[in-house]
Amino acid sequence: MNISTNYTFTDDELKGKVILVTGANRGFGRAMTLDLAKAGATVIMLGRDLGSLETTYDEVVDAGFVEPILYPLDLEGATPEHYEQLQKDVLDNFGQLDGLIHNAGIIGTMMPIEQYDLKLWYATMQINVNAPFMLTQALIPALNKSDDARILFLSSSVGRHARAYWGAYGVSKFAIEGLSKTLSEELEKTNIKTNSLDPRRMRTKMRQTAYPAENADNNPTPESMSPAIVYLMSKQSSALNGEQLTLALD
Ligand SMILES: NC(=O)c1ccc[n+]([C@@H]2O[C@H](COP(=O)([O-])OP(=O)(O)OC[C@H]3O[C@@H](n4cnc5c(N)ncnc54)[C@H](OP(=O)(O)O)[C@@H]3O)[C@@H](O)[C@H]2O)c1
């Protein structure tokens, strides 16, 4: 299902909502953090690089949007204990969570499966699949306290149609699609809606790494796509559950 990126919203569209974004420091995560805060949400900005997290935090505050919360955490090394602590911090400070956006990810490398580097395979699976699984598991109780919650998994076209040489990244996105669909069925009778989203091509570091020869200026900026994330966190999208969503290049 296609989702328009041409969504206009007011500054109280997400008022009072608490939304956690992973990889909030740069790329698409930075763009959605700015729009979610602009729409009135308190964003819990999770990322591993404190310097760039603080830079994005300053941008949000300087723009006069709702002040976010910084949550430094490296998803590669994080253990269930870290996620339990995060759940405790969320519940102690906010009493509930309204949105969980699994945006952070790494591209791994372009290589045939036959030769794929084992260490990089494990790292990609840890960051792209195991971390979202553990984070979701820990935060379901907090999401259950919201009367209208969302879990959104950032996916990719290579997680829906296999493409040679995309290796651990493609396989990790297939796993994310499975996790999203399974959760949507298990949580069907709750207030939590779960969907996956292929944002298509965006002008970010990940895209540049995957396609070093292309002219990046031809790709849409993450800022032009992020209004759709506000829509997907708002009550306007409450009918969507268990969907494989794709951002429309409109
Ligand atoms: N760009 C595209 O064209 C495109 C297309 C399809 C799907 N996607 C998906 O969209 C999402 C965002 O992609 P993007 O293009 O914005 O990528 P990006 O520019 O490479 O940003 C990736 C983000 O993930 C974070 N991250 C990576 N490893 C981490 C770790 N161990 N712990 C915590 N954070 C970590 C990065 O933080 P650091 O700054 O610390 O590295 C960064 O904030 C990804 O899930 C990607 O698969 C993107």
C-alpha cells in the first residue's frame, strides 16, 4: 500500500504523544525526529553517537518544537538488561509509549552469500533484526498503556523481493517483514498497530554507500519524505495494521 509523503499537519497533531525513534541522530531518523517534534510529540531520540544526537536535539529546540529526550545506546552491544532499563525509564518518566519507530540500520556489504563475511553478517543481524526484536519485546508493556500506539519497522524493497548480493541487509529486512507481520497478528486485539515501511530511495549516507556512482541530487531528501511518518503516528492511520507500506514519490 502506498503512503503519500504530501501530508500536512498542525503543531498539535501528535500533542502529548511519546515516540521513540532509533537512529534519530542523522539521515531519515533525524528528519522524522524534527517533524514528529514539530507535530507536538516528545521524541525519545535513541542513537549511538552522542555528538550528532545533540546536534539534532539542538535543531529541534532551536526551531521551537517540543524538546526531545536523548537516549544514547549502541544497538550492536545492547543486551536485554539495557532494554529493560529503557522500559523502566520510559514508564517512570512518561507512564506510556505511543510510538516505536525502528529506523536504525546498517547496510552491511554487497557480496555473494557464498563469500559473505561472518562478522559483518552477525553485526547486521544484531543491529537490523535482534535489536528491534529485543526493543519491541521490552516496550510492549509501555505501548499497551497507550490508547492508540504504533510500531513501525523501516524495511526495504530488498526485504520484499530478493536481490542478488544484498546479503545480510536483504535477509535482515525479510526478517523485519516477518517480525512486523507476526506482531500485527499477535497484537490484533490491542491498541497497538504494527506495520512495515519501505521508504524507497532517499538522499542519505546509506543510499550513497549502496549506490556510490549515482547522482545523489536525483534522490528525494529525507525531509521531503518524513511528513508521512507524522501521518503513520497519528490517529488518521489507525486503520492500518499488518500492512507492507511504501512511501509514494509524490
Ligand atoms: N536511504 C534509503 O534510500 C533507504 C531505502 C530503503 C530503506 N531504508 C531504511 O531506512 C532506514 C533509515 O535509513 P537511512 O538511509 O537514514 O540510513 P543512514 O543514513 O545510514 O542512517 C542509519 C541510522 O542508523 C543508526 N545506527 C546504525 N547502527 C547503529 C547502532 N549500532 N546503534 C544505534 N544506531 C545505529 C545510524 O547511527 P550512526 O550515525 O551512529 O551510524 C544512523 O542514525 C534504515 O532502516 C534503512 O534500511 C533507507
